[in-house]
Amino acid sequence: MSTTLPRTSLVPRPSHARFTHGQFTFDADTRLRVSTGAEPAADLLRTLLSPATGLTLAPAADASVVLHLDSALTGLGVEGYGLTIGPNSVLLRAREVTGLLRGVQTVRQLLPVEALRTTPQGGVTWTLPCAEITDLPSRPWRGAMLDVARHFQPLSYLLRYVDLLALHKINVFHLHLTDDQGWRMPVAAYPKLTEIGGHRVQSMIGPSGDRYDGIAHGGAYTRAELARLVDHAAARGVTVMPEIEMPGHVRAALAAYPHLGNNPDRALDVWTRWGVCDTVLGVHDEVLGFCRTVLEEVMDVFPSPYIHLGGEECPLTEWELSPAARTRMRTAGLDDAAALHGWFLGQVGAFVGDNGRRAVGWSETGTRLPRDFTAMVWRDPAHAASAAARGHDVINAHHRATYLDYPQSGAAGEPAGQPGSVVSLRDVHGHDPVPDGLPAEAAAHVLGSQAQLWTEYVATPDRIEYLTYPRLCALADNGWSGPTPWPDFAARLREHTARLDALQVTRHP
């Protein structure tokens, strides 16, 4: 028996949708007609529907389901699509193949929820409601960041994580690969980064949320695994943006190569505490060479147009005490260690730019990143306005609305989380990435928003999903649809949770 949800339960909500009487039925005779260039969307439709439905959806010239690319559909942009469902045919059109991939996810949501399961489902009639849908996103950046440096997650889970992002039309997977507590990406010229920096002698939190000592934690990806992740995401219209932290949050790298720090003779461990470590990279030429070598390999693995360089929470004490750093300040004509921080980011950011990519950095104030950086603003909403007014492209990631490591309710049974106030589902839903009163010219620089899940207190995939869903549904809805009334979103989400359950997502109630 089919479980068909109300027609209005789509998450995110389409730009324009009109439902009519009747339905289209997928069956064993259903075929696909695929225009030139639309093959990735056909492959995705088959990949997503086959496990539950058993449908082959073979190609045919006279097929009833048509996937069509049309360069004349300029109003749909890169991600928009048009979907027409009649009793005897389905037409999915877009200007770009990415739009077709978004439309495939809408088809998936419109089918009975059993279509989302990964095992064969008998006795289900695979129907779509007749509809006319035209859909395109409000903002071009709808991201989700997962920190695998604090607690490593296997590739198998990252693939599932991407699948869930794609269902919700999230288009950027921000992969936080390095930090004080672990380095997860191999770099051929520096093998100790993962051999030493990928392991720490104790883990600060157990899977149940209780603190304990003496448990080793480690892990790193192979280059082949990261390439597979990139391909898997691209097939679903998701870009994987890597983050390599510098010049702070580098204790794991310095444990592997102490000479890259400000005290080269000091032996360091991979950090076993949370918070901000005061050991940072030095600023001598060898360090800049190290950064360039690492970034060359990162850019070789990740084709993302954006490369995240971290840049935040960099204590300046070591530089203030370092003769080499003081010499660098003098020769570069810098007033102080704070200016040295900007100089450092400028050096590595220019290297990224020279290689045809765009540097992204965490913005502490909205006004201190090099001007060619895309600013990921997290501390204060006013900083988003400051950065946009300065001419930065901006991703508004205000921590009080997008940091999913904070508890999502004040209930006694909530698991241990980042110390601080609750970030509720309604807080995430109410987050408008464009600050109030921002002039139109500056507002055009706001690319969108992004959710963050730092994993100091998150060790397992189940805990990741419990903290992520349904809060990420709210960010996805806002990012794609623009601000929606809370009652409208809440009503759609109540139905949408059946899809999460079909996918066996461990979610907050």
C-alpha cells in the first residue's frame, strides 16, 4: 500500500507549484527519453529509485518520462527546473544539468515515501500527483559543514551525509578536514600529517556523551576515498568544499612537523583538549612553501571553485615573542602581529587565487579578511553587513542560528552539547542571511547561509543526524525558498519527517 504525503509537504517549498487532479504512474513499462547532456540526471533518477521500486527506467525514443536540457530557459538559472506531470507523461526541463538534478529530488519527494527506502518495497503503486512546478533557489549558497577533524567519520557515512543534503537541495558540503585535534587528508610530500597528525592518544567524549580519558582516536582518508566522495557529490549536484585550517588550529600539523611552528625544537602532541590552542604556524618561508604544497594537493583532489583556509581564532602571542615573526613584520612593513595575520592569509589566499580558485575564510569582524576572500561570518549578524558593505561575498553562518552542535532544546534528556544557549528549530528557520536594512548593492553580495556541526561532543553518525535533523530542513527551506511563515514550514515538516523516517535518519522528535 502506498503512503502518499500531501502535495504541499515538499521541503524545501517550490517557488511556484500548481497541483491538479489525476496522477502519473511509474510501472515496469515506464521509459525515459533523455536529451543530450541530461544523462547524469537520468542516471541519478535510476540510482535513487531502483532499490525500492525495482524500476529499470530504460531509455526509449517514445518514452513517457522526458528529461530535457534547453539553453533557452535562461530564467531558470543554474539550479532551476520546470516539472510538468500529467496523467500520461512527465516532463522535467532545465537550462543546466544541475537544475535537472534538483528536479529529480522533487520527483523523489512526490512519490510515496516507500520510494526512499533502500530495500525492495512490494505492493506499492508508484504515483506522482499531476502538477505544474517552476522552481529555482532564492540564494546560490546553501551549505552544510561537517567537522571530521575532532571526530573522524568513515567515507561510507560521508556518502550518506551527501545523499541527505541533496534530498534537501543543499548544494555545498563544507568538509572541515584539519584542526588541532586531527589531520584527515593525506599530502604526499608530508606523510606524517596523517601518520602522526591523524591520531591522538585520548578522546574527550564517548558515544553516549560522557567524558572520559585514555581512549585513542584517529583516522584519515585516502586520496581515492576523497575522490570518490567528490564524484558521488557531483552526481547529486553537491560541491565538496575542503577546509584546511591556517595559521591557527594547526596543533596536529605541528605535532607532525614541529619546525613549521614558532618553537621548532619543541615536541608537541596532537591536542586532546577542546577550545583554542595557542600554538600556531610560523611565518618563515618554509611555512609558506608547506602551505602551498598542501593547497596544491587539496586543489588537485577537490575541483571546488572555493577553498576554505580557516583563518579564525589565531592567538598572536607566539608571533609577538618570535624573533623570526618580528623580522617578518619589519620586512613586510607591518605594524603588529594582528597585521601579520592578515598578511599571512593574503599570501595563501593569493596562491589560491593564482590557481583559479576563490579563498574563503572565517570572518571574526567582517572587516579584517583580505578583500578578495569570501567571508564566512559567524560571530555577529552585524559582521555580515560590514563584510558585504566592504565588498566581500558573504556566507552568513551566525552561530546563534546555524551552529547545530548547540542543544536544540532545553529538555533534561538532551545529549551533551556545546556549552551555550539552545539553537532551536525555530531559530534556524528564522535566520535570514540578508541583514535587515542592508542596501541592495551590498545585499547582492550575500550568497546565502550554511549550517555548521562541530564535533567536539559528537562522535557517531547517529549523533550527527540527531543534531542535524530536522534543523537542517529549516535552513534548506529558507535558503531555497526564502523566508517562509513558520506555520507553513511546520505543517510541511510534520509530513516530511515520514521521509526522514523512511531513510532511517536518527532525528530529534
